[in-house]
Amino acid sequence: MNYHIGVVEDDINIQNIVSAYLNKEGFMVTVQDSAEDAFELWQTQPPDLWILDIMLPGMDGYDFCKKIRQESEVPIIIISAKDEEIDKILGLELGSDDYLTKPFSPRELIARVKRLLKRTKLTLETNQPTQEKVKVENLLIYKNDRRVFWNGQEQEITTKEYDLILLLAENVNRAFSREELLVSVWGEDYFGSDRAVDDLVKRIRKKLDGIQLETVWGYGYRLRSEEE
């Protein structure tokens, strides 16, 4: 498997060294200068492992680590010039899997990357069911847990809101009639008005502000995405 490694580091020299060693080992590498850019990468092309500096412009590495941990158990290695025990403990408590102090040996970093990826792969294969997820631009749905994230933030979603969002997300850009949505979400035995669909869509749009849930006039709704 060609693992994708995300490197979040604003020091150009460290960027070049870490990237060179990772590329030599056959990893696909994406380097970001800031946590904000790294989070955009997470939304579009999530890495299999993060190498994360703490001292970053804007959002620091601790906040980025915490943000990622709200969504995923992806391995995170923190690299930092800080060598205080409290900093290491804080990094681990926020969810990082490992901590390296600068300056570090690139070979040691590679060894830790391989160890974490191997451990993660083994855990997924032996102990955990595969987490099914659906992603449409800034919308992320974890099917196993019935959890919905919008722009990186988990949303409180009702059962019917979840069922409608999931149906549209799994069939992105397809237009559904109100009747189809009624049967899929409420069931064939529902005898109420199709206005229930309109009201449900209105609530979803309010909660997921900016979602491209389009009205197909005189017919129904679809979830639009330019990524497809």
C-alpha cells in the first residue's frame, strides 16, 4: 500500500529533509506550512499519518491535533523543539501517538512512521470493523457511528435528518423526487404530506449552513458536488 503522509512544518529545511527520507521509502508526501492548510488537506485528501510540528503560524499543532482527533484515530507524530516533559504529556493527552524532539534523526522518524503504520494496519485488521464513511466536499458521515461532520465540526442530527443526508450523499448529484424521499426516509406506510420533506430539508440547511442541497423545482432535491 502506498501510504500518504501529511507533514505540517513551516521550517523549509526540515520540510526538505523529512520529505526526502519519506519519498525514498516510497511514501506519498504532502507538505503544508500551516495547520489551516493541513486541515483543508484533511477534508479533501486525508493522509494515513501526520507528522506535526507544534510551533506553527496561526493554529498551533496542539489545536490541530485536537481537531483531527475529534474525527479520526489517524496516527499523529508530533515533532517539536520543546523538550519539556509537560509538552510531551500534553501532546500525548491530546491524542498524538508519538513525540520527537528537534533535532532528531530522520532515520529514527522513518522507523517510528513504519512502526505506527504497521500497528494501525494490524489493529484495523484484527480488532476493529472497517469504519465506513461518506465524504462530499465539507460533509463527512461516519456510517458505523451515525455521526455527521460539517466543516470539521460534529453536528447534532436527528434520525430522519441523518437518513436523508446519507441517502443524498451516497447518490451525489442525483435528483430525488419528494415521493422517493418520503418512501426512503419515512417508509412506504407514511400517508402524510410531502411537505414533510421540505421541512426536513429546511432544518438540514439551517444546521449545515452552506451545504449544496439544491431544490429541483417541481420535482424534489439533490446534493450537488463539483468533485464528482
